[in-house]
Amino acid sequence: MTIYFIRHAQSRFNAEFWPSKIDPMIPDAPLSALGETQAQKAADQVAGLGIRHVIVSPLTRALQTASLMFGADHPMQVVPTIREQLCHSCDIGSPPAELKKNYPHLDFAHLPEIWWHEPSGSETVVPTPDNIIKESLESLQARAARFVAYLRTNRLTDTAVVSHGNFIREVTGVQPDNCQVVPFEVS
């Protein structure tokens, strides 16, 4: 059973961060103009894959990519488990009510107010762009393992997962480029 992992298109954060390696402080970064073009071009690439189900991260760049690639009326399931590893300002998400305003066709009711961070037992601080509490590699690995177990248990077919570079790398072993489609065999 093949699942297609797709990394989001270029975000405004990506466009500003990579030349300087300085966090430009863009929480829940939207796509850049190039990113929008990348996602529209990638739609042609996935058109022949027979994808009927889309699982998407609640980060704006992933939601925009999925909407541009598959269309706003394509069924999508928003799953916070597949979010990016919290390392930079762009990995701080938006509250469900704000996401619902921008994507009224999607269901965010199952998301807690702060879904982009799972605090450790003693942590009381909520990450903000000024105070980013980085997610450990172990936490990312645990999320990836839970998601692969979910895929195995539910035996999903004809499915695309629109997610993020670190998460996709952890599941597939491939560090994807923007809008790269990575086939993953679920045994």
C-alpha cells in the first residue's frame, strides 16, 4: 500500500530564512508567490496518482499547498500529528478559530487551542515567536511512529499526506524539496 507524502510549497519563512539563516519571525508562515506557483504546478504531477483522500497538517503553508494542489472541494482531514517539528517561528500555528475563518470548508473542531506544541510534564510556558521551545527529536520520532501505526491500522489507500520536511524525513528517510512527492510503502 503506497501513501504519497508531499512537502508543502515554499513559504514566506523559507524564502527569507535560507539566504540569511536568521529567523524572520513569521509565525504560521503562508506560502510565498513562488510557493503558490510550485503548488499549482505540482497539481499536474499528482493528478494521475488517483488520490482520493488527503491528510494535511494544520500549518497554513500545508493547508494552502493542499488546497492549491487538490482543490478546496477535495475531502481533507486535518491532523496535527503530522505538523512540522517546532524549531522556528513558522512552526507556531494559528488557533482553530482563525484557521476556520481562512478554511471554512475544513474541520478544525478537534484541535486544541494550542495544537502545535505538546509540553513535557514540567513545562508551563507556551511557545511564542519570542520564546520558541524547540521540540526534541525524540518527540518528533514518537509522533512519526504514531502516524505510521495509524496508517497501518487504517489501511488507507489512494492517500496523500501534505506535511513538512522534518516530519516526512522522519517517516520516509527522505529530506524532500518543496512540493516533492515521496512514495512510502506501508506494510
